[in-house]
Amino acid sequence: MFGFNVQPAIARKLGVRTEVPWSELTEAKREIVLDGAEEKKHITVPSRKGLHELDFTFRNARLTVTEELKRADTEKRLARVSRFLREGTCPDCRWTRLSPAARGPRIGGLDLAEVTALTLAGALER
């Protein structure tokens, strides 16, 4: 979980303002946080024993949470990672997990997800 603690310091080194709300970040800065490339940075990290100089690799938020979720082998670790997860219907794909290209073609006015959700009888009725 050390990565969760140092990522804000690394993000600051990449020019991301961590003291402002997410809504105030530019689209470019949000992109760095969510999907930015891994990049090694030199940071200073405070601890109970003083300041530590570290070379640490920035990992974007999606990658960090995904990796921590894989390592969540206790309830405590899972609880810590779970605060970054949200379950809901994707407003774009409506839970179909289909890309825009796959959702584009229409069959009788229905997209691929809508057609495959029909029963055989329902498809024949159309």
C-alpha cells in the first residue's frame, strides 16, 4: 500500500495540482492521473523517521488500483482498495462492454447488444 501513499507526491512532480478538487483539474492533468505513462521521478517522502529521498515510478490511478486489487488478500486490503471502486451502469455502453464501433451497426433499428438480448422467438417476431 506504500504506492497509494507516494503517488500524490509523484503526481505533483508531473505538474498535477493535488491540493485542488478533481473538477478543477484540466483534462490533460486528469489524463495524467488516470492513464498517464509510467515514469520514474525523484521525490521526498516524509515519515516518522524524517524525510526520505526516493526514486519512485509513477503508476496511473487505474493501474495502481488494478494491481492493488490483485494483491487484496485480506479484508483490510480489500476495504482499502474498494474505496476507489464504483459499480454502476456505464452511461456509454449500458453495461454491454461493447465499443462504440460494435454498438454502431443497426439491425432492424436495434444495436448489437439489443439484438443479442432478444430471445430467439423475440428476434423472429421482429
